[in-house]
Amino acid sequence: MLRPLICFAGNIAFLFKNRQIPNDPRNIAIMRSGGIGDVLMSTPLVKAIRQEFPKARITYLVGEWSADAIKGNPNVDKVMTYRDEIIFQQHRKEVNKLIQRIKKEKFDLAFVLDKAWQWNVLAFMAKIPFRIGFDRNGEGFALNLAVPFDGSKYELEYYRDLASAIEISNVPIEMEFNISERDEKKAEQIIKKHAKNKTVILIPGGAKNPGQELAAKRWPPQYYGRLADELLSRKYQVVILGAKTDSEICKAVIRNMKKKNAVNLCGKLNLGQSAALMENSALVVTHDSGPMHLAAAVKARIVAIFGPTDPGRFAPPAARVVQDTRLVPPSYDIYGKLKNQRGSLALIGLDMVLKEVLAALK
């Protein structure tokens, strides 16, 4: 109930504001919190901003959790990080320090890619004179230019809307992730050591960041284990990937396998090494998660299992989607919450996923 009141008051307080877009911004901030996938989905917009303002200094403000998704991106001059918990746990003293850090940068234009009103106000308090972002049911009141957001289409299309609002055209649809030479070499070593056959990567974890954890988005580990057995019996090499925080999930996959010759690299690779391995694989199988977007960014073939989230909003265009809305209808709302959830991904059986996996491997 508090959000509508804040939005009502905010829209009155910010009724009169500058709507004149800067002609030649020289110091641009791009602000995005959340998970790795959230950051990766912003990379086409980042590229378009760089092409439109080639002489500008572009800084990407992001939490430490997801910073590696944008580090090394050639379209960004600086990556400015903060501890995610100060935002999601509302540490006011630390947030004020962050505002002062941003203020010292003297940005003249900000692209605020979060939908929550708090980020728009933060950019205002950091004295960024022109702020562009989204309006989600009135939350864009502190922005100079706000583009409507209703969650009805692919996330990257909203970034295109944002660009179009200031007459930036030709925003690509492909995400980008830059892999270092060192990480490429590490992936080559792994492939040489383990991959006697075509490699299929299974990623059973993810679906979490410092702001939220949505276990309901994960296909059960026992199903991944059975899928691994099916692939191994067909002479594919199976590699299990994940972060250190996914180690128990990855172990559960192994426990549910009859064959024990899958390679478990969970927690052993950094983001770049994981991306390089995906890039050189025959297929990546996962659910709606950051690794799904990472695989898309390096143009890996993907089978993506969807349940409570809408693939129309989150699935990479080239991914083969496994979904049954009769069993698990989408219930993820525009505020990032599961609302009136029915069913679970346990209802998406092995046969349905295996069929798509084998089709993708042809």
C-alpha cells in the first residue's frame, strides 16, 4: 500500500521538471542492480549509447555480485561497484555514501535501468541533471524522461523503447560478453582434458542474486541427473556448471545419476571461463537464470526450461524453450514476485526436456 502513496506524492513533487534532453552529454552513468542476467540484457543498450555518444565517458554502476558481467565490455570506460547488501537491506548510511560517490563523478546524464522508484530518487539525490528510465505504475516520477514499463514483452525491447525516446536507433538485440584470452585458454585446457565427445553443459543452479532467490525457477536436480544419464548413454560428454553457492544442487545432480562420469566443475570456474566453455559446447541446458543469459551472450545453443516466469519476457530469442503453461502457468509479476503460483517445474518431465535436447543436438 505504501508504493502507490509514494508514487502519488512523488508525481506531484516532480510535476515541473526539465524535459530537454542534453545535446552533447560528456559524462554518462548507466545504473543497473540485480543479477548477472539483468546486466547482460542491458549490453545492447550500452553498445547503442556508445555509438550515439562516441566521445562521452560512460560509467556502469552495478553491484559487486554482477560486476563481472560488464567488466571488459569495450563500450564502458569505468565500472563503479557497490556492496549489493547496502541496497537490498537498506543500509541508509552506506546508501548515502554511495550517493556522495556518484555525486563526485558529476554525471550530466543517467540511464536508470531499474524499475523501482528508489533508484530514480537516488539518481536525483546524486544531482544528475537529466535522468532517463522506466515508469512502472507511476514509479518514474523522479525521472526527467520515463518510458512506460508493463512487463508484457521481451526485456530488451524495453531498452529499445528507452533508446528510441531519445532518438537512438539501431539498438541490437544480441547481448554481449567479452571473454579474456586467459579465460579462453582455460576453457581449451578443460575441453582437452575432459571432452572426449561432444560436450553438453547442464546448469542446475542459479536463479538467485542478492535481491532475491527464486528456487521455483529451477528444474529439480534429480531430473538433471536423469537427463545426464540419457546423454552419457548417447556418448555425449556431460559437464555440470554452477557457482560455489550452487555446490549442493550440483552434488544432488550427481547423486541422482546412475552413471558417475559427468564432469562436475561447479564452483571451479569464474564467469569468463564458464562463458568460454559454453561457447565451445554443443549445447547448454538450464532454466531461467543468469547462466542462460550468459550462454546467449556467447551465442551458445540453449535449451531453456521455463515455469513461473514468462519466456516471452525473459527467454533469449534463439533459445529452444521447454514450457507447459497448463502445468505451470507464469506467475512472475512486474515487481519481481511470484503471485498466485500454481504447479512447479517438477511437473515438466524428463521426456519433454529430452525431446528438445536431442532435437537441438541434431
